[in-house]
Amino acid sequence: MPATETETEPPGARGGAGGSSRLFIAAVPPPAVRAALAATQEALRAGLAAPGADVRLRWVRPEAIHLTLRFLGETPDDRRPAIERALAATAAAGAPIDLRLGAVGTFGGRRPRVVWAGLEGGVSALADCAAALNRALAAEGFPDEPRPLRPHLTLARVSGRPGRDAHARLLSLVAAAPAPRPAAFPVEALELIRSELRPDGPRYTTLSRAPLGGAS
């Protein structure tokens, strides 16, 4: 299985005593969304292949694209039950959220570092869900998350230190890029995911899954 695909941890599997894992909580897009994003990536690649487009991107494999609601970072394995309690409580009190793909954009201002696809539809409901998740995690002793949710799906990250002209070229390509073809993104569950950083790309493993409002 490619290293960037999301796997599911076997039931009952846990980290070793005294260990830690790099964790985040996310919603995983359905195949139709990932296919639409893959087509958008290909269109951007074609533009960057033109002469003068001196900018390199590290593309996120479509099967690894996810919607992060909370990044926890390196976390002791014995804190995982507390995370799962917060996750379950948030999901049980919530409801499925209907999103859809939006336009392509960047983070980083005039020196973009990340290329992403936006989301439309139930974005306010998603923000409410993320806020509830942060409150539930705080009740379990985790630090507060002061930054507001900026819902997006990362498509690529800029490599190296491109010059001003390369940045301008990338911004121009992104501004001219058509939005991904319409695709519904129903958020029906939240997942606790472990990220293992490897030379060939991160490996993501779903540790637990909590359906929103009891959705299957």
C-alpha cells in the first residue's frame, strides 16, 4: 500500500507504553472528491510545466487528502483514551455536515507556501463542530486552540525558496485555475489519525472513527 494512503488500525491495537504518536483529527473525503481534486492537481501541473514556471511543488497524493479539524502533534500514547472520549462526545452531539468543493487558493500571501481547495456549504456548521471538539479536548486537559478553523484541502506545498517571479507565476496560475468539478463532501464522521513521517511521504493510519449524530 502506498505510504500516503490512509489505513485503519486493527481493532485493539495500541501504541507501546511510554511512547508517543503524531496525531490529528480530520474528516476524510469520499472518492468522488478525491478524484475531482486529482484532476485539479493535474491541471496545475500542466501549467507549471510551461517554460518559465520555475517553482516546485510537493503534491499531496489524492488518497492522502483530508480535512483537518484539529492538529494535536506529538502526543503521549496514554492520552489517546482522553482524545477518543472527546471525539466520541463531539460526534454524538453533532450531525452530518454537507460540504462541497470550492475554489482553489493559497496560503502565504505574495510568497505562497500552500495550494489548497476551498469548501462551501455547511462551513459554519463545520466551524461549530470544530469549536465543540476543542471544548471537549480542553475538558480532557488538552491545550486550547486559539486559531479559528480555516477549512481547506491541501493540494500541494511549495518546495525550496522560489524567487519573486516564481511566486508570481504560481499565484497567477492558481488565480486562473478553474474550480474543481462539483463534488459533494458529506462529513459523516470524525477520525483520529496517526501520521508517520517517512522519506517517501507520510503514512496515515486511522486509529478510531466517530460517526456524527450516530450516522453509519
